[in-house]
Amino acid sequence: MTNKSVTRRGVLKSGAVAGTGLALPTIFTASSAAAYTNEPTGGSVTLGFNVPQTGPYAEEGNDELLAQQLAVEHLNGEGDGGCLNTFTSKALKGNGILGKKVEFVTGDTQTKSDAARASAKSMIEKDGAIMINGGSSSGVAVAVQGLCQEAGVIFMAGLTHANDTTGKDKKANGFRHFFNAYMSGAALAPVLAAEMGNDRRAYHLTADYNWGWTQEESIVASTEALGWETVNTVKTPLASTDFSSYITPVLNSGADVLVLNHYGGNMVNSLTNAIQFGLLDKVANGKDFKIVVPLYSELMAAGAGENIKGVLGSMNWNWQLQDEGTKAFVKSFGEKYGKPPSNSAQTCYAQVLLYADACERAGTFNPCGVVDALEDFEFDGLGNGPTWYRGADHQCFKDVLVVRGNMNPTNAYDTLEIVEITPRAQVEYDPEHPMFAGGALGECNPGA
């Protein structure tokens, strides 16, 4: 590790221990029982997979868990190795992490912040988890990230799209591979202008929590920059299952675009209600009425069925990409589970490998060593092409996809077509951008 790390965190990597070939950290602390929280002492290391196994995002969570289990198999040298074969970092050898077999425990976030913190806390305190990965809600991600910072373990966020996760609520012990709401707006705006014009009136229905708020803010900003007018923004409870009462006012609002800032089962239900009300068959302000779903997933598209056809949105990743990392992951996942992976599965798979790789490159499980290894790390071979984990806020930057509901699907998984691969440079922003300002990354916490 660098001298910066010694000064800032009091951690210095020693030489390899005889007979192990592994470099262990020397920690400059007062006498303590452990060098850092849940320091592995035996032949295995435990990871905690905290996903929504119940609740409105359960389908996404179950797919994440499949991918996490696959990542563990690949780390332990089982199966075909998946992205270990394409990852530009060659630190991982398929012999676990730093020679220790990888084991895991699971928790159910229920898509509730309190439940997610409780399950993560249990995995850390009772099961000895040294890293927590997963989640399909930004409210959950922010809550668990805060807990991991306090506990002194690494949080490798799963599906979290709110600007806040690596904005005002960023933490030194947390990292996000998934893209964010600002990036969705930056990628979508040029396509919306080209396909719908610059003179549109938009009505927003928005999930009432931190993801929905920042998604709405980002899309409003990007579309108003095009010349669009925002007619209304209406918040809807996350627990909603019937959105009929929210669709009716849209018909008399003067809007000609409905933006659904909903995800998972919420989006499936709200889009279904909008189609039932015949919105896409209507003409408003002399224009064909349109619907936009800013954040898509394959599982949502499949759930919405015919209703998704022609509807634009953005994605972090899609199984149809042709880079070598994507092809390797899709092959492994498909052969094991009989279906293509979702983008929520891909981000959790990538995050598990990125954590393990950082431990190998740092020569330690100490979270401060992992932080140093991940900050400003540039890599390829995990999907989406060249990717950068920015040190200033722990946000990944890579190409972003604009997709459309496939008008003529050829099979059950051919639900979305890629309209545009938006270059990384188009979605990058300054760490102090107003949508991300506030809060502080702070210092890594090694815990015990």
C-alpha cells in the first residue's frame, strides 16, 4: 500500500508470511483483539448477500442471489470460471480469496431499510461477514452502507440508482458499480429529443423514496434542458399495487408524455394501468401520447409483457451486449440457470469479483486496503467495456444503454432492444455537481 495509506489509515502491508505466500497487514493500533472487523482466522472467509427475497423488488433480489452464488463458485474454482477468464485484472486464481475458501450467508432486505440494516447487522455480528453485497432499493443501499461504515466492513452495493448513494450519502466503505439517475437522464435526453421532439409536456409519477426523488429530479432537468415542460410531479407510495387513481388525472392534465419513475413490480403495475387507460392510443397537443420508463430491467420488461413494446428507457447492462465479459457471464449464468441474467444479477456478480480482486491486489482483507485497491481502479472484462471506479465518490463510470421494449420479440427473453450505447464521457459529471453535493466520503473504517 502507499505511504498515503499509512499516514491516513495507519495500515502498512508487511512481507509475506513464510509458507503462505500471503501478505498480511500490520495495524498500528492500541492493543485490540482483532486488527479489523471479522478478520478471517481459519481457512474460509464469509460474505453476506443481503437481497430482497420478499416485497416489491423480490424478483430482482432472487436473480441477484443466483449471480452471487455463481460468483462464489467461480472464486472457489468451480464451474467454467466465468468472468475470471475475461477480467483484465489477473489477480484472482480460482482458489478463493487470498487462499481462503469463500462461503456466504444470506439475508432478506424485504425492500425495507430497517429490515435490511437488521439482516446486515446479523450477518456481520453473528456470521462474521466481512463484506455485504446486494439490495435492489436505494433506500436500502443508503441504510446498509451507513451500517457497514459504522461496523468497519466493506459494502459493495447492488442495484441502487439514486444519486444519493454516491452523492450526499456516500461513505468511504461503500462502492457502487451500478449507474445512477443522473446518468439515465444524460443518456436518455438525446434519444428522447430525436424521437419525440423538443416540444413536449411531461407528467411524472414517482416512487416516494430517495431513488424516485433523484430519478425525477434528473429526468426533469434533462428534459427541460431539451425544451420540455413539466406539467406535474406526483409521488406514489412504494407499497402501491394499483395505480389507477394516479393515471386518471394524467388524461386531463394537458401532458403528452407520462414518465414512470417506478421500478420492479411498481413499474409493471403502473405501466399496465396506463395501458389499460389507453394512454398510448391517445393524441394530446397534436402528438401521439408517449410513455417513458427511465430505469429498466429485463425482469420488469418480462413482467409487463406486451405493454412494454416501444417504450424507451435506460439500463446499466443487458445480456445482449457482445463484449467478452458479457458473453462469458451470460454463458455461465445461462448454463447453470437456464435463462439469461438480468442487469441486477450482473452488477452483484461484478461487485463480488471486484471485492475479491481488490483483496488479492491489496494482499489483505482489511477494509482500508480494499478501499485503496478500488479507488481509481480501471478495468475491463466484466461487461460494459472499460470501467473506472472513481476515488472521489466510489462511483463506477462506464457506457450506459438506452433501450426500447421490443416490438417483435422472438422469444421470452427478447423483451428489450438496445437503441444506443451511450459513451461513458457523455454521462460523467463533476463530484461536486449540485445533484451530488453535500455529505462527505470520510475515512475508511477498519472497525475493531
